[in-house]
Amino acid sequence: MPQHKGMRDAFRNGNKRSGGLAGIGGQFCTPAERDDYKAFFEPKIDKLMGAPRVFAATLEDIDQCIAIVGKQRPKADVYFAGR
């Protein structure tokens, strides 16, 4: 189970200080992970104080990682193919 899905209790218990939980997706770096993270958090995000800002920043971080990997992967593949 992805780590962010293990955080359901924070939402169920209404812990208003759990806004930082939305940042847990910062480790994701694929479109599939981004979509899964977004689908899980988006309907719940307004229930946690400070979470909308953390959520938006985390989505931006994931998008940047996806873009970097997309740009650098061909170069890395060429480099490692020669090893």
C-alpha cells in the first residue's frame, strides 16, 4: 500500500494539524504516482489546516521531477548503455 494511503486515520479523526501530511507525495516522480496521489488527497485536502498549500507545492515538485526525468533519461540511457 502506498504510504499516503496509510494516513487515512488523520482524515477520519479530523486532526486539523495534519496539513503537512499532504507533503508525503514529494517522493513521487512518475505520472502514475502523481495521479494516484492527487486522486487520494484532492477530495480531502480542505479538511486539513495548511494542506492546500502543501498539496499544491507537492504537486509542483512531482511535476518538476517528472520533467527532469523526461529530459535527462535519454542522456542517461546513452551513457549507461556504453558501460
